[in-house]
Amino acid sequence: FALNYQKAQADAEIASGATVNAGTGDVVLTATNTTNSTVEAKAKTGQAGDTGVGVSVGINIAVDNDTRANLNGTLNGGDDVTLTATGSHVVNTTAEGGGESTGGTGVGGALALTVADSDTEAKIGANATALNVTGAVSATAKHQGSSETTARGDASGSSTAVGAAIALGFVDDSAV
């Protein structure tokens, strides 16, 4: 059995209700968030006598991996305004089960479950007020997400062998 729970947030923000007096300089908000969540569950019996059972469960929960560069408050002055959010998230789950019997029944089973939610955003929010700048305004959100969920259930027995595997992945990635 292997379990991982992971949550990571990175925010660069002028919050609602905050006021920044930038003068004539550039305003740069940059948020970067990188995660790598890996779960491996592996159970295998050797050559058991009458019954060999190897069952594995791997659960990988990586939620609220959020990266935000947001302007929600008041910005007075400033030349160029640049909002950049970069999120990169990898979630991999592996479960392998194997049961082997030389004299009877071999049972192998595996369950791999991935739940992942990652959001990347760069925006000027509805609560932003008094955006009064002299230069260019840009907001860029870059998001890269990957997920792999695998399960393998092997079995061998002299009279009976049962192997089963289930891999489930629920992944929601977005960039705004």
C-alpha cells in the first residue's frame, strides 16, 4: 500500500483592497510552481506452496496545485505591467500485484488511483481598480501537466490463477 497527498500553491498578487504606488517603474508579478508526485506500490509473492497472494494499492492525491499571478487591488502609476504564472505538474501512480503458487492457487491484484487538480492563471481581476499605467499590460499563464496511472496484476498457479488490475485517473488541468 502506498499513499501520497500533496498540495502546493504559489501566488504573486496585488490583493483586493491593497494599493500599490508604482511611480514610473515597471510592475512585474511572477509565480512559478513545479511539483512531481510519484506513488509506487508493489507486492509480489515468491513461489508459495498451496496459495500465493500479492495485492497492491497505490493512491496519489495531488490537488490544489495552483499557480497565480493576479492583479486584484489598486495600482497607481507604473510603466509596463507584466503578470506571468508558470505551472508544471507531474502525477504518476503505479500499482503492481503478483501471486505465484507452485502447488495450488496464485492470486495477484492491483488498484492504482490518481486524483489531480492543477490550475495556472494570470489575470487582472474584477476587483482591480484604478489601473493607470503608461506602458503595455500583459498577462500570461503557462501550464504543463502530465499524469500516468498504471496497474498490473499477475498470477500463476498449478491449478488456479487469478490476476486483476484497475487503474483510474481523474485529472483536471487548466490555464487561464
